[in-house]
Amino acid sequence: MSRFIDSILIPTDDSDGALAGAKLGIALASRVDADVHVLSIVPAQDDEPADADDVLFAHLEKEAEEAVETVAEMVRSSDEERNVTTAVRRGTPFQSIREYANRREIDVIAMGTKGRTGLDRFLLGSVTENVLRTARTPVLAVPPNAAVSAIDEVAFERLLLPTDGSDGAVIATEWGIALATHLESEINTIYAVDTSPFSEIQEPGDVLDELEHRGREAIETVQDHAEDAGVTVSGSIASGSPANVILTYATDHDVDLIVMGTHGQTGVGQWFLGSVTENVVRQADVPVFCVPVSSESP
């Protein structure tokens, strides 16, 4: 019988952000009995000459090997029976991560939102951003300030599942409910009524009523699916910009994990990250499980 999640890929550059992502990835692997792959990339430029400094490359490769071994040892220390595979590749980081995930049929990528070039909470690491834009599988994006002290203390008790009724929200709902089922979590689902695009309308009452009606339908859809799966679920509608509503709710209700699609109502394609998801990932204090529209159902 196939497992819910067979394999989790943890990219690392040995930065604090990467190690934060590794802890959450290992914790998730332990809870769902998934194999772990650890990957480090030695960056290479397309125009790099064939006779590039071999000494420098050897040094970078050694650092990459040490980085993957650090995470692999974290896996073994957490669960000595867990199957872990390590790899070092040379290339463009986000492309190499995506290619490895596709070739090995990885189910989830777990990574920090900031790597060695991350500056502050409002700047999303370029590698993570590009992986989020192009990955075909869910990405567990972990902020460096996620409150993780030890792998066995990682909590997945409360999941926040935002919805807007879009195709992206539908596939995210499927993953959120599957996660809640296997992690024995409760789900809080929320719909944001954003009237800002209609602020110049003199009588916005009908628009507001329609938005609230859509919100109730979207919430009820999530609740019906969760209840069918035997998952505890609560739903609410809030007013405001979607990103702010999601971030505020997550903070006020001690949410452990946000599960959301990478594209919502305004999503336009594989190479564009939805603005709501991007803003949530940039500013969230908790991990965000990002599900692309192209992801297969769990």
C-alpha cells in the first residue's frame, strides 16, 4: 500500500534558514513515514569557463557535502530507521532542485525561505521563490524564525486552510485535509472578504453580499470535505486583504501550519506566484505548505 507521502526533499546550503527548513521537513517525514532526500547545490554559471578554478570548486563541493551530511545526521539522530539519501549537484540551485524532485518523483519539498543571501523577513530568498514559482509538487516553506527547538517537539496540531473557491484552493483543500488526517490535526478554514477593489462604488452593499455568499459557499465546501474525512474543522469569514487576514488569524489562533494554493483567483500560470501566497510566505512566522495547481491529489 502506497504511503500518503513517500518522499520529502530537503535542499540545504547549511544556513540557519536551511536548517530551520530541515527540522520541519524531518519532523513531517517522521510523522508520515516518508523517506528523506537531502540535496545541496554547488552554484554554476552558464557562462562559466570549462577550466574554472578546480581548487575553488573542490572547496565548494566539500562544503556542500558537509551540508548534506549535517542534515542527514539530523535525520538519523531523530529516527535511525528513517531512509535518507544524500546528493550534491552542480548547477543553478532552483533548477537543480526542481529537476531532482521531478526525476526522483519527490512528493514534497521542504526548505527554508531564506538561504545564505536572505536579508530580512520581507525579502523572500530567490532560490525559494523560484522553487515556489516552478515546482510541480507542494513546497513546505519554513521561515527562519519558526519556533522550532527540537524536531520531536514540532507541532502540527492546528492547520489553517485559507480558501477563495478557486481551483488552487480546491487542490490545497485536498492536501490540507489529507495532512490533517495523517497528522491528527484540526483544521481552521477562513475566507477573506476583500472590498478594496470596489471602494469607489457608491453602493457596495450588493457586492459585499455577493462576496459573503461566495465565502460561505467556499467555507461550507471545505467543511463538508473535512467532516467526510473525520477531521475536526471550524470556519470563519473575515474582512480585509487576504494576506493580512491569513497572517492575523494565524497569529491570533496559534496556528502551527498554513496550507494554501500557490495561485488563487488571480493566478495566471506556472511561472507566476500568486501575490497572496507570496506575501504570506514572506511575512508568516509559521511554516506555509504551498500547493501548486499542477500538483497531483494526495
